[in-house]
Amino acid sequence: QVQLVESGGGSVQAGESLRLSCAASKSSYSSGCMGWFRQAPGKEREGVATIDSGGTTSYADSVKGRFTISKDNTKNTLYLQMNSLIPEDTAMYYCAATLRLFARPPMESKWYDYWGQGTQVTVSS
């Protein structure tokens, strides 16, 4: 059973930073891909950043240069460092994982089999 638990969300002002964390069971962490997705009210879930077991990353154009995805292998934890936050970043953020292998970590949510409960990020102007 793969378990993912997010933390680190909150309410901030535009321009500020947040770091999201996702604690993963070892079985989900050691292979495949992991990623961060977000869903704003009335919108579809979208990929924010993904990473594979080798460290290859993919980012949505809207967050490139502002967000950084990383992993701490010693803690089985996935991170999303979010800088220069803007109101459009407001959403529920989800951690996801798949044990399947890809040439590059996919940004489409349909490829991910395991999901956390989500953590809310609210950015005010």
C-alpha cells in the first residue's frame, strides 16, 4: 500500500514563499515517478512539477523559474519550494506517485496511481 502525506500549505501574501512536503512510504519512493499537482475551484487538476527516481524533472510553464521540486532520499520526502507566489497559484496541492517507468516524468495526472489528501495554498494580493 502506497501512502502519501502532504504538509506545508498555508496563506501567504504575493511575493512570499512556501515549501510543501510529501512524506512517502518507501515502496512509492524508491522507483517510478512522483509529482505535485494542483486544482483550483472550478478548474481541472493540473501538473505543477514532477520528478523521477533518477532526478529528472518536469515543470509547468507557469511555475518555471519560481518553483523547484526535489527529493530527500534519506527521509523519503518530496518537496516543492514555491517562491514569488502569485494569486494564480492559489489551489489545493496534491502529491502523487506512480511505480510505472517513463522516459520523462509525466505531467498528466492520469499516469499517477497514488494520491495524498492535499494541502491548501492561498496567495493574496
